[in-house]
Amino acid sequence: MDAFSPIPPAWTQSARRAPKYHCPQCDAQAAAAQAVWINRRTPLFSVNHQRQWQEFYWCSCGQAWWGWSGDRQKINLHPNPRAGK
């Protein structure tokens, strides 16, 4: 499965909107999804002109759900080693 494929997988057809950015059925986080597809064909532009994408997730519980990329919690992978000094 290619997350950036232009053709959506069949499981996206039954996806539910998840405003809290986790599975609406079992509360699993996006990182635990079995499959991911990003709809890059129809971006949404926020009020500050930033592009957002629909991100679809297929959860291990069988629920398909989606959220806007701008709603996803930001993760700091490179913390500032000088913070707090």
C-alpha cells in the first residue's frame, strides 16, 4: 500500500471523520494504524494559507477514519538540547 498513491484504497470509502485524531471506535492513535492513505488531490487551505491534507487511517479494530493533517498533534523529533538552561 502506497500512502501517496493517487488512487484511494477501497477501505477509505467507509472512513469516519475523527475530530480528536484517533480512532473513533477504539481510541487508538494514528501511529497504530494498519494502513495509511493521504488524499493529496484535494487540499484544504487554512485561514493562514497553509495547505492541509485528508489523512486516512485503517485501524487494527477494522474502523477506517480520517482527519485533517493540521489537526494532527505535532511531535518534536529533535528537542532543543539547550532548552531549560
